[in-house]
Amino acid sequence: MSKRLTTTSYAVLAQVAVHPWSTYELAQQRVRYFRYVWPRAESAIYREVTRLSSMGLITGRKEYVGKRARTVYSITDQGLAALRQWLDTPVSPFAMDFEAMIRLFVAPLGTKEQINSTLTQVQNDAQEMLRFGGAVKQEFLEGIAVTQDQVYIRALAVDFFISLLHTVDAWAERTLREIESWDDLTPDGKNERGLEIIRQLPVATPEESVKGPPIPPDTQLRLRRSR
């Protein structure tokens, strides 16, 4: 069994560092929070718990709910040291998995109905998640969240997710409207409209003309840690 720690390792360590969890509860936390920034199969969480336990980075204790026993895991001193060492390393560059964007890139190869269906699903999913975010907000406001003692940290994370979801929702709405206008435009007209959108983007341009394709910043070329 490899003793190399991956980002999934640190994600599990981070969870048990702030609160003891059973493997089932860890999997539920993945569904509620971590899967949106670190999507992994539930089975990977179970395997990682076993691996970290064998390495002495987390430890389990038996608890009983009625007659049913369960193992609850917490971080060890060795695990906490590993987690703190990880916090001192450079973070991987921001990235996201967004299948709808790949479908948008190849939209001319499909039909208008297909790309509309994709974008409508994106918007519906974002709005559904915003409703979930509202429930999470209420949970903290009522003081009943399991991680209520960590609300000062969780609030920053929820703020990020809510902001991102509003961005996705608004983008999907704008894009659906834009695609609807394509029927009235020639190919050249579509490209002119595209340039108009580019001009209005809220981002500064270089003072000098670019001499070729822009090169991504070095920060995006940092090696990513194994998953």
C-alpha cells in the first residue's frame, strides 16, 4: 500500500481534524461540501480512511448507537503534523470540471436544441444548488449545524459557493438568450456579435498589442499534486 499522500488524503485529514466522523459521515460530508471542489467517488473515501488508519495518521474508536456499533475517526498527532506540513506547500492552481463548457465549444456540430438543453440543465442545477445553499444558511443561522463551532470558516466557503452558483446561473441565462438570437444573424453577424461581447468583458487589456497567442501565467503551469 502506497504511503504517498494525495490531495484526497489531505481532504480526509482536514475533515477529521475539525470533527470526528464515521466513514459514512465522511462520505456524506463529501456529498454536502467537498465533492464540489474535489469530486471523488464515495469508494475512494472509504479506501482512503483505511489507508490513513494503517499509516497511523487517523485513529478509530468504537461508538454505540443503541446496539449498533460504528467506528468514528479522528486525527492523530502524526496526522496533524502531516496536515500542517501540507498547508505550508504551494496550492495547486484553480481549475474546474465543467462538461457543459466542452459541449458549448462544439455547439456548431450539434443542434440548437441540444445546446439549449445543456444550458437549461446547467441553470436548473445551479438554481437547485442555490436552494440547497439557502437551507445550509438557515442551518447555521439556527445554530444547529454539526460544524457550528467552525462557522467563521464555513461562512467563507459557503460565500464562495453561493457567489459561484449565482455566476453560473446568470451566465447560463445570458447564453441562452444569446443563442436564441443566432437565428436572425448571418455567420459574419454572429462573429460581430461575439466581438461585441468580448469588448464588453470586465477585464483590462494590455497596453501594447499582443504578438501572438497569449501565454498562460506560470502559476497555471505548477505541477498538480496527485489526486
